[in-house]
Amino acid sequence: MDTLNDIVLIPKPKVTEYMNNKLSIRRKLEIAKIFLDVPDHIFSSVYLDRLDESFLKIGWKIERGKRGENSELNVMIRLDPLEVKVPQSYQLVIDDGVRIIAHDSEGAHYGLQTLKQLLRQAKDFLPKIRIQDSPDFPNRGVMLDISRDKIPKMDVLKEIVEKLSEMKINQLQLYMEHTFAYRNHRKVWEGYSPLTHEEIKELDEFCRSYFVELVPNQNTFGHMSKWLIHEGYRHLAETPDGFTAPWGQHYEFPFSLSPVVPESLRLIEDILGELLPLFASSKVNIGCDETFDLCLGKSKELCKKWGKGRVYLDFLLKIYEIARRYKEKVMFWGDIIENHPELIKELPQDIIPMIWGYEADHPFEEKCKLFSSTGLEFYVCPGTSTWNSFVGRSENALKNIRNAVENGKKYCASGVLVTDWGDNGHPQHIVFSYLGFAWSASLSWNSIRPGVQDFLRALNVHVYETEDDVATLVYEYGKLSDEIFYTPNGTPYFYALLYPDRMNKQVERYNLDEVRNLKQLVEELDYRASLIKNCDIREQILNNSSFVKLGLDALEMLKLHKDIRHIPDDKWQIFASKLKSLLMGDYRRVWMKYNRPGGFDRSVHKLSRILRVWEGDTSGLIF
């Protein structure tokens, strides 16, 4: 940092006082020393080892001990819950050295993360400064979808954990449907490169060493298609042969477990009994969202007698009782029960509804008010807006997260969990997800939101860690969707590429000039992206941008020919060749570099649906 005005932190501390002076850190070597004076009871040896690794990445080596005569920096830590009264809180003072006073070990950790961010920007001095900091929400989480269809490699997951921890995120959930290697259910996960028992334990320990709670997240009611398509499980389905949803869309496959089949609960007992003991967390998320087909199949008569809400609640409570054998707190998605507010009062007082919604104007205030009135603990769960988009919807993400956090705070939610879903092949790369992760981390710690430009500078410095302005570029790619007509839960160029047979009904909502102007904007952004020095970041951005350009080609062809099957053969072959080359070339290379191979073929199958539609196969939803 050249001046105090150049300092950016994420999240921004609650109170920062500058003392109009500087502490020289006299860096003479590439690796400088920090002498850390910390009582043995505050941190484990594993934590201190991780801390040293973390600080080494920014050029500082940590040594334990008292003040060193020739050390560049001396840091003293102590716990004082009487002086720092709020859990997870800390005070950081830099004068002739550094003092961190914290309520607890977590607070001390967060003080060190703030120091780390200051040191990352330091050259020859640190500002003399006094920071008092505390979180607005005790639980600040991120949920990664690892079931549609992408599972990051272990080293990538660990890198994500380290970055989240630095941003003071303290909870991670990995959304599972079928991607854990259950001993007795091989046919469900075979070919998907699932997480193993040993890997869960390893990741759980790694998360704990960064003060991140790894919370198990296994769906147990809806979203069970990847189980129910197999013989041996199909009989458990509510609608074994598929169903037509209330809004008219036909699903060609089974979706939810049936509450009237006794073996459904036995399956849940089996999988939760194997999975949950692997996690040190006291919590579990049992899912139970979007049970679209409930009452449309085997439970139809029961629903006529008791009502859909009652049938749903009774089965939810049975799953809850199973989960409570292993964990103290049970989370579930609140989208179904909120449609039956008269039943919410029957929920156990230790169950945690997770209130989700992903558009900027989602009625979080209405939903938070509803659950707050019951006295239940609840979380607000916005999204990164990356799925069904290729490059995100940045403005929607920022507004959606802000909406959730502001209303969560107003109605005393206990946590914020920002979700990163992988619908329709999970083509978006993690570089675009960090925008939502970091904005949620910032607001869930300090809900007084920073200016967008200051936030992007902080994101660039502390997450992308590059001199190139990657954060602004990611933000601007995400604004492309604002230049054309609105589609909920995704972008027009995504849906045109995957579902052109549905988008032909939208051709009156846009014109060719809009599409061609967007193409020009993408080319300009691509040029800037091509100059990024960090190869990992550059290739992820440009790969996702390639899909945007093909989606714009699809929109253009739909506008000209009204129906994809009317596109002339010569023009179609050029387009099809580009898509095949992208999928089996750069997309495959980038996927395999950062993610496990299982799920890749399924992702390609989904992303190439347009090729089958052109040939007349419009079979539909791809789970």
C-alpha cells in the first residue's frame, strides 16, 4: 500500500481508527519473520502449522516466541472475554508491534486474518491502526453443489476453504444427492468419482483447522432421481414413471421418495447412519426441498385425506427423527413448509428452516417475518447467481444477497448460507462464484455494505490475488445479462444453448442488434481477459465466455429462423462443430485440471442437448 487510502479489507471491519503514523516493517528478505507470542491453549499445533503455510504464501514466516531483536514484526495474542465481549470478536492494534485481543480462539483467528490482509498490501510499513470487529451473524456459510455434476479435486476444495476462512466464513456445506461412496449403494455413485469416507474425514479435519465447520448436506426427500432411476430403488419413488408438474412441465424420471413406501425411511436410516458420523459438526442439512411430485403418485389418496402440507410435514418429521440420532441441529430447506404456514408451529424448536430465494426481488422480508414469528432459529440462503448463466449475473447476485442479509438481520436470522448450484451441467467455473462468496462474506460479517468499487478492489487483492483487475472483469461479464431481456434463474444465452425448443417462444423479446451488440461486448471483455497473467484465472474466464458466444449464436439463429430445426444445414454444421470442439477441447481440459472426472460426461450430455434437438429429439429435463 502506498497510502492509507489504498487499504482494502474483506470483510470491512466494524470500527477502524487510524493513528496517523506508520510502523516500519523493514523487509530486507523475500521471506520476512513474524514472532508470534501466543499462549498454548489458544491454538492447536495443527492450526499453527496451517497458519505458517498461509502466511508463507504472502512472504511471511511465523515463529513462536517472545519479541525478537531483529524481527520485522512482533505479534502478541491474548484472550479476554471480559474486554471483548462478543463471541468471534477481536481487537487489533498496531503501534510499536501488533496486539490482538480476542473473545475466543475464533476471534483470535479472525484478527490474524485481518493482519494477513494488511500484510498482503504492505511494502515498507503498516499503518498504526486500531480495529474493533465483530460479526453480525454467528453462522456465515457457503454451499457448493457437488451433485450436478462437478466435484472439485481435494486440493481445490482446500484452497476454497482457505480463502473462505480468510474472509471470515465459518461454515461449508457440500450439497450431495449421490456423490458419497455409500458402501451398499455402489450402483448409485459408480462413475461419478464420489467423495470417500477417508476424504470426508480428511476434509473435515482440514476445515476445522481453519475454523470452518463442514456441515453434512444430503438430500433425503426430493431430488433423489439419481437413486430412483436404478432398479432396486425405483419402487421407492413417488412417481416411478415421471410426472407432470402443476405448472405443466413434464418430468420423464422419478424425483421424490414416496412417504407411503416404508422402505423409503429404511434407505434414509441407512445413508444418514453411514454419512453423519464422519463429520465433527453438530449440524446436518437434510434438504427436503422442491418435492414437486408429492401427491401426484403413490401418496395421492393420503393427500386427499390429510392434505399435501400434512403429508409433507409428517415425512419431514420422520427424517428429522433419524437425523437427530446423530446431530443436535437439523436443517431443511423451507420452500415447501412456508406454503403451509399453519403447520410451521408444529415444527420442533430445534429444527432450522433454511429460507432460500435467488432473484433480486425475492420476498425475503415476508419469509423472514413468517419464520421469525414462530421463534425458530433460521438461516437466509441467497445465491451466487452463477448457475444457468456461464458467467454469472453479477447485479442480481449482489442485490439478492443484500436483500437476504438485510432482512435476515432485521428478523434475527442466526445465519447466512450463500448457495452455488450446478444446474444443467455445472459449466460455470469457480472464478465466477467467488464474487458471490465474497459479497456474502462481507455482508454477513458487516451488513453495512461497502461501495461496489471498494469491494471489487478487495476481492481482487485478497481472493484473486493478482495485479490484473480480475474482479472488475468478472463483474462486467456478469452484467452482460442486463443488456438483453430478463429470464429468471439464468440468462437468455444459456437457455438458448440448452433449451432452444423453449426459447423460440421468446424471439419477439429481443432483436438482432441487441445480440450483435452483446457479441461485441463479449469480444472486448475477452481481449481484456486474454491479458490476465494468471493462467488459471485466464483459462476459466475465457472458457466460460466461449459458451456465452455460442449461446448468442443460438439466439441469433433462433431470431432469423424462428425454430432451430429450420436452420440451414451448412450454417448448422459450422455451429455444431464449434460446440463439439469446445466441449471436448478446452472445456474438458479445464474441467479435468480442477475437478474429478466423474460427472464430466453427464455435463457434456446436458450442454450438447441442442445437437439432439436439431435432430428432432426434444426429450426433456435433464436432472
